[in-house]
Amino acid sequence: MEQRSSQQSAGQVDRRRFLGLLLAAPTVAAAAQLGSPAEAAAALPEPSDAYDLNDLLTEAAMPTSNLISVQVHQDGTASFEMPRVESGQGVTTTAAMLIAEELDLPVEKVRVTLADARPELLFNQFTAGSNTVISMYTPIRVAAAIARGRLLQAASAELGEPVGLLGSKAGLITSVAGTQLPYGELAEKAASDVTKQVEAVLKPESEFRVVGKPHDRIDARDAVTGRKRFSMDLDVPDALPTMVCRPPTIKGTVDSVSNLDEVRRMPGITDVAQISTGVAVRGATFGQCIDAVNALSVRWGPGTVDGESDETVLEKIKAAEIPLVVPDVGETVEGEFTFHFRNNAALEPNTAVADVRADGAEIWSCLQSPILCQQEVAKKLGLPQEKVTVHVQQGGGAFGRRMFNDVVLEAVEISREIGKPVKLMWHRTDECRQGRTHPMCTSRIRASYSGDKVLTFEQRHTSVATDYTMGFAEAITSMAARLPPLGLGNFAGFSVPVFELTVGVPYKFGATTQLLNEIMQYDTFPTGSNRNLFNPDVRTAQELIVDQLGAKMGKDPYQFRREFIDDERLLAVLDKVAEAGQWGREMAPDTAQGISVHKEYKGATATLVEIDCRPETVNRKIRSAVTGPRVTKVVLAVDAGLALNPRGLEAQMQGGISDGIAQALTSSLHLKDGTFLEGSWDDYFYTRQWNAPPEVEIIVMPPTTGKPGGAGEFGVPSSMAATACAYARATGTMPTSFPINHDKLSFEPKPTVPPLPQSPTNGLDFAY
């Protein structure tokens, strides 16, 4: 039995009544059928208030929602092929909870797997923009509700009792007389031999028993016991470990290799091949591959940014800044902020298994955009798309990095070149020095005020170009007619639509403008969006200026925000963190509180941070580490609408807090002569234990909308901004360069030749 889903246009059905499809299948199966998108809200001053990126992604996915199905099996379990990727954010758990809720089945009896690339799904198989739960909430529920309805009808026929007198619970249909029929016994009888449209009535929220309640992740046990399988754990026949010797500068090329035959004779090595991005080696173990990579003698050609360093790129950015245009009116506050390159790598290295044959190819990897991957592989190999099979694997983090198919295309090229399957893994050094980066950028803001009014607020964001071509480009193009009028900039690179559909100023200020300009397009620097696109930088710059405005107008930062905030939900989370975090309490010298807000993805967050900038903290010594100020306390309140799994939402916010602190204080790449100096995770400083706040409180607000909002990226902007504001208040100096410790190079850069540094053998010496 299998079921699918769909929503008719507004006015035709109520909030709980939907039409869906009963699918032709051997056991009962169903799907949702969502109709035309609702009209966008009336235009407001900021495009993202009227129609944001989530609206675009949801509407782009809607036409194929009827292809998302839930199936009930003879063993009494239900299964669902998740079209979005699971990379640690917990979407498989959320899907299982939704199915369990509507199907009246225990969560442990719902099996959620990841779907292979399915071209017919279009944008329903694109994981980005915190959109998965928003766009799939109704289709999954409708499909499960149809399946439950069919099971009830089958039980009615079996028992000779009206459907209205039957109940369902825990995978059993129960009659008034107490007779029970397990779902498994009804699965075949409830099936349909034709696909047809049927009606489904969804449960009201008042009857929810699973959704909205904290639930452990369904893969938690496998994750902590080591049984969870990632791409690098796959055992594809003859797919041996493979690595690539890469150039010393960004996007360098191979001129020649002088010792190919010698390296081929090294222990365990089966193949060595020159490819477009370097020299690939395949061997019995990854350790043997590392030895072979380092033994290669390669003469390298130039890269795309040879000679460029932080200083030269920043100079180019400043030269491209769009002028501020509003004439001086009243008193003004102005600031210019620099945000340095940041790593876009997830904890799990990029890994892909590829088996290329004359008549087709098979791929295994963690992919946020598997259909585009399938298309790119087919184009590269000159094959019809249907001859390429792409298996989506669970990932250990994504953060936008896995929208890009770099590792897959390399694996495909290597497999084609040597005629054998490969399991390609990037080294940590590859990720830092040749991987995708969050681009360097500046944000310049000028605000004017008179009396108790803010008259103008101008922001000019200038950046090395961000590559949004993977997935976002197709969605934006498909929905072009729906987009509001957009500003200036690089529309061809799709950054302007993404910028204008995500950024905003959440205050009732006067004339407000935000513009983006980009330089050095993404064929120069390999760039990507790093968890929350533009907003961590944009909002941090804004909130620092908001604090300055408040100070100039003689108002407390919290009270100033209360006065000007433009959204009731935002006001509620602001008040909540101020209360829970005891805003305004007496603080020791060189310590302070900071507070900030952010709205996006149909939700609202506020964060209160306490920071310790005392000399004894800033100057504490930890070997080969950036220490500096320490955030000691964080209170974050989040209103994500209907929180489907509050425990999962809390975990997402905790991760966002760590990212926000790191981006404000410690995390950046240093570019020098066309090379990033960071060579591994030991010298790229995400928030470490010694910089993590000892006290963290996440407050999930009561449901406000009846619909879920986004969560995956949502905790970063307000956390980064609050950390920056706290630092400014503790030191008496507004920071203008991020992370604030970027100029402190606390490590000796690893060499670029050989390309892969020796793994440490003294790990216990670094335990604290």
C-alpha cells in the first residue's frame, strides 16, 4: 500500500482537508497532490518580507509533491523514501514523526531511507535554505493520512462495521466490540490496482501525540555506536581508496609529472592518473594513497589567484563598493565591516564512490542536489541521463558544501580514466586549501536619526562572488515570474535574488536600502554559501550599528530594539531572552552582555550573550590555538512556528550558536600568495571546548503559526551578532573586522609541498 499528497488553491479546501492520490501498488500506498501556489503577499518595502527564499523553494517543489509517497507493508511497518538529504539536521526523524502521527503508528515502525536521484522530482529533491520541513510538512502528512484512511476502509469491509465506528492506534484497527486487526494484515486488502484521486482529512493539532513532542533521533544509536554508514563506509566491489595530489595554489594546473612509474610501484598502489584537478592515486588503503600523493613529483602550472592575499582581495572589494547615496540628514552613524574568507567544509570530508562503465555510471555520495549531480555526470561522460544512477548517502554535515558535486565529478573522471571503481576521499588539507569558501566581503552601513526617529538606514554589501548556480539557480529561474523587482548586481550568478530574498532590516526605520555588489566571479575562487547564506555577516553589521544608534539616542540596546522592532514574534523572543538572561544585570569590568534578533525562514530568533574579555581570559595560553575572549553564557529563544521536534530544534540552535561564536571570534582562512595558510582542522578554529560557553539555554517558544518554520541555518545570525555586540560593550570598541582574531596567526602554516601534512602522533599531549 502506497500513498501520495497535494493541496488545492486557497478557498477550495480548509486547512485540514486535502486531495491526494491512492497509488496503484501491491500494498496500500498514497501520496499528496498540492495544487497552484497561493498568491504572494502584497508588496512591502523589503522584498524578503513579501516573498522570501523559502516561499520560492516551497512553490518550486509544490508541483511534484504528489510523487512523494508513504507505503505500508505486510509486516506492519511503513516506509518512506526521503527526497531530501539527511546530513545531521534530523529531517529523517521529523519525517518519521509526521508519518507516525497521521498513520497512528509507533515511530520505531517507520523506516525512512534516502531516495536515489529522481529527475521527475525536480526541486523536491533539493536540500537547502532550511526548506525541507516547511515544504514537506503537508505532503508527508497527506500521504500518511490517505494510507490510514484506506486501512480503515479495508478493516470496515473485513469486520462489517462502519468506518466511523473504528479506531486506529499503534498500528492496529480496533472495532467497537474490541476486535483488533494489525495494519500488516490489511496492507494488501487496502491496496489499489489503479492510481486515483482521494480525499484526506488531516489530524488537528489538538490531537497530536507525536508531533510537537521532544523525540530522540531515529539514527542516534547507530551514530554513537559507529554503525551509521557514510560514503566512506560503503563496500562497493573493487572501489578502492583514492586520493588526489592537488596544486599548491588555488585552482593550479598540472604541467608535468616526473615519477609516475615510480609511484605506481609503491606498496598497495594500483593506479596513478593525471586528471583536470591534479594527479589521482588509487590503492589498497587511504594511508598508502597519502604516501603516494606525497611522493609524486609534479610541476605545477599557475592558479587563478596566484599572488592574491587577504590585503589585495580586500582592496579590490573596497574599490567595488556601491556608494551610499542618501544625503546627510540629521545626525548619522556609520560603519564599515570586513568579513574574511571562511571554510565551507563539513566535519565529514567530501567522499564519493564512482563506478564508470562504457554503458553507464553509478554514484554514491552525500548530495544536496542529486538531480543536478546526475545531469552533470551524464554531460561529463556523454551519456543519457537515465544511464547514470545516483545513490544519495547520509552525510556528516553539509552547510551548503554538498550542493556542489566537485568530489563526484573528480571520482567520475578518475574511474573513467583508469577503468575501475574508486572511493575518492578529500583530505582535510584539500578541504581547507582547495575547497569551497565563504567569500570575503565588506558591509558598509550609514544610518541617520533625528530626535527619537531613525530616518534612513543604508547598507552596501560587497563581496567576492558566491556560487549559487547549484540548485538555487534552477529554482530561481523556474520561479522568475514570481520574483519581486530586484536591485543591482550579479543576477547572472544568482546572488542578487538570493540576497534580496533573504536579507532584511527587522526594525521600523525610515528609508531602508540594501544592495549587493560582487567581484572575482566564482570561476576564480571556489566559493559557496556557508550555513545561512548572507545573513550572519549582514545581520552582524546591522546589529552593531543598531547598538551605536541606541547609544547616540541615549537608549539601552534592549529597550531601543523593543521600540523599533517590526514584528510581534520578534518582540516576543527578544523579551524572552532579556528576561531569561537577566538583561542589564551588573557585570564585572571587561565583561558584558550583547543582544540581537533575526527573522527569516518564517520564524524569529533572539540571542543574549555574555562575554569575558578580561586580560587573564584573552591572554590564556593553549598550545597552537586561538583563545582570546570567551563567551560564557548564551540564551537563545526561537519561534519556528510549530516545532515538530523540539529536541531536534534545540540541537540545531546549539549548532548555530557554536557557528555564530566561531565566525565572530576565531574562524577564518588566511589567504597569502594564492594559497590558504590553513592546512587542516587543527589550525582552523571552529568553537573549541576552551571557547564554548559553559552555560547555554535554548528556549523553544510555544507554537505561533500552526505551521513549521525553518531551523537548519536559523541560529547563526543572531548568535554571531550578539557575540559581536557583547564584545563591543565589554571592550568599549566596536569591532570592524571578523573574526576579531583574524590578525593573530597562532600556528605555523603547513607546507604546500608535499601537499598532505603528516598526521600527528602525539594526540594525547593535546588533551585538556
